[in-house]
Amino acid sequence: MILSIRTKLFMAIFLACLLIAGGLGGILQYRLNRSFLDYLNEQENRSLTQLESRLVAVYEARDSWEELEQNPQLWISILLSAVRSSFFPVNGDKPGAEPPLPPLRERDRESGRMPPPRAHIAQRIERFVGRIVLLDAKREVVKGSSRLGVPDNLLELKSAGKTIGYLGMHRRQSLTEKVDVDFAERLQRTVWLVVLLLALPMAGLLSFLLARHLGKPIQALRNGTRQLTDGNYRLRMTPQGRDELGLLTRDFNQLAERLQQNETSRQQWIADIAHELRTPLAILRGEIEALQDGINQPDTATLASLHQEVSHLQRLVSDLYDLSMSDSGALSYHKETLDIVALLRETLTLHHTVLQEQGLQVQTQGLAQQAVLVQGDPQRLQQLFKNLLENSLRYTDKPGQLHISSQLQAESIELVFDDSPPGVPNEALPKLFERLFRVESSRNRATGGAGLGLSICRNIVDAHGGTISAAHAALGGLQIRVHLPLHR
């Protein structure tokens, strides 16, 4: 059985609410028991106040405790009277007032005895009396049991300013009388009944609402993910809140946007490649059919045209191969410590004749005379410079200019390539390094470019830990800036 995330959230929240309700119920039960026990101890402490005046009066009658020692019945009578006044006060009684006695039965009237209390009252009185201790001025036990020792809190008894004794009582440590235990158990049952009848439904309702609130965006994300897998990259979701689920929704939208961009780029990539391959192939087919039909003769001009289209196809396939190898990480780089400025001069020397024939005047400025060492692959870096030179050759009006400069920085070297018009619109600058991108208004395919050279340059620079960017040149054309880290 597979549980949904909403069900799991409901169970987790419900169990948490149950634990909290159970903990609160346990704490409340404990506090009720302690409070009830404190209440009983307080009631019994009132008896000590009632006893104080009576015991002082007994002592003053003989100036000693002899009467209590000789008449045990007097001690019991005093205790019972105090107990009754403390445990069973009449409404309207003032503190210290004499409490009324319960009605006497006929035989009690004849014998002059106090009426016997009910069983639970007798049990309470017996336990209460057994915990009271009367001490004389020397702290010797006069009445009461010394089995439990001397109570902690003693009430000092005074007569005419002189201490005549001490009265103490051992506090209850637990509920012992059946009536008290039954009352405490009824309180406990009431507490747990409230928990069951009130806390459980509220916990269930709260858990359901929270689980639905938290599960709704998760379910929406799940449905959105299914649509993404089906190819609906235009789907966007509305973020709810600023918590983790809201951030996850925003990340989902960014993912969908990136997938849509990649899909658009893929479709454009396929269309551009088909177009780039179709054009030279169509030219080749027309030339060959013209030769077959005898329209053209296999002379030098015809063969040169065929060779030009084959060379264009070869460059296109070679560039596509380099890009695919770079994307898959299979393009090998054999890095070594080299002088980047010397490598740039060597590349310029190799292309000096072509640059002159195409009417592109190259000027260098600030190229360091001392060695500028970087860690790189000389073949790939030479390919980088070659592509940048060919980009200027293809897209610069003739005669044109190319200005190359360098600037040595603390941890890198910056190489700047500025060429003459035509320039590039602002909106096209960020796209120059995309594959098969060309600025059709000025830098078009008629000059022979397929829009892959700068993409290969970016891959080479990235592989060397550098950066490459495009901007408007001071000469009116395009400026390419290359940053490469120095070797340390």
C-alpha cells in the first residue's frame, strides 16, 4: 500500500497533536493531583490554628501539660473539635468561631459522647490525628506518635510571652483516604474525557486542514512535472507564499523556462544545420547536373566552384564535430606552460598573407615583449586566435582594420580584438556566441560563415578557465575581449 504525501502529512501532524494533547493531559493530571493534595494539607493546617488556642488554654489551667497526659480523652476531644471546624465549616463562620456540633442521637445524648462520624470521615480523622505531634518547651513529645520523627514546620505555642511548647503535623505525601482517591480519579477521568472528546476532533480537523494546505502545492508540482515530461515546456505555476514550497515552485518555473529555451534552441539548431548543409549540397548538385547535361564544361572555374563548396562543407562538418566533442567532454586538451603573446604573434605571421590579400590591415599595440605564461593547449589556443581572425576577415568591409592589444593584469591577461564596420546591434551582442547565430542584417552567410566560429572560441576559453565577451568597438565594428588566467 502506497501512502500519498497528503496522507503522510495528516498522520504526522495528527500524531504530533495527539502527543501534545497527551502530554498536556498528563501535566494537567499531575498538577490536579498536586493541587488537590496541597488543598488537603492546607485544610489540615487550619486545624493547627484551631488547636493552638485550645491547647494554650489547657496549659494555662495547670501551668503544665499534666491534664493532657492524665486525660487522654481530652486530647482526643480537642483534636476532633479542631478537625470538624476545619473540615466542615458552616457558611458565615468567622475565623476562630466555635463550629456547631452535629445533632446527637438519643444514646449519644445519654452517654454524653460525640456522635460517631461516617466511615470515610472517621478514616480521615484517624489519619489526621495520627500525624499531629505536641512537644513541650524542651521539644519532648507530649502527645502524638514519634514514629515519623519531628515535623519540619513547628507552630510555637506561647503563654504570657513564654514558649510553652510546639505543635506540628506531618504533611501528606500522597492521597490515602478512599474518598480522596476516588475524587482524584474522577478528576482524571474528566481530564481524559475532555482530551478525547475535544482534543481528538480538533487535532483531526487541524491535521486535515494543514495536510491539505501543504499537500495542494505538492500535488500541483507533481502534475506540473508530468506535463513537463510530456513536453509542455510553456507551463508556468503561480508560487504560493515565500516558504520552501514557494521557492520550489519558482525553481520549477525556471526549469520549465530553461527547458523551453533548450527546446527552441534545439529546433533552431536542427533547422540551421539543415539549411547550412542544404545550401552547398544544392550548389554541388546543380554544378554536377550541369556537367552531366553538357551545359558546363569541366574547366578550371567549374572545378574551383565545386572545390569551394566542398571546402565549405568540410569546415562546417569539422566545426560541428569540434562542438560536439567539446560538449561531451571528449575534446582533448594537452596543456602546457606557454607564452600566450608569442603564440598570438605566431598566428598573425601564419595568416599575414591572407590578411593582406583580403585588405585587412592589422595593428598591434601593447603586446608585451617579455614572456606572458599561461597554462594551455597551444593547438587549441591557436585555433582560438585563428577563428577570431577569420571572423574579422569574413564580416569586415574591405578594406578594413583590425586592432589587437593586450593588457597584463594581476592574475590574468586580457587580449582585445577591435575591427572596423559593420557593427553589431545591441540586442545581438549576447547571442554572438550561440551556435549558428548570425546577424543577418550585416554579417550574413554570403561571406561564408556558418555561425560556429565564436561558439568554438567560447568553448576553448571556458576550457582554459577564462572568459570571452563581445562589445562595440571604437573602430565601429565588433570588439572581442578574451581573459585568460596567468600561470603561477
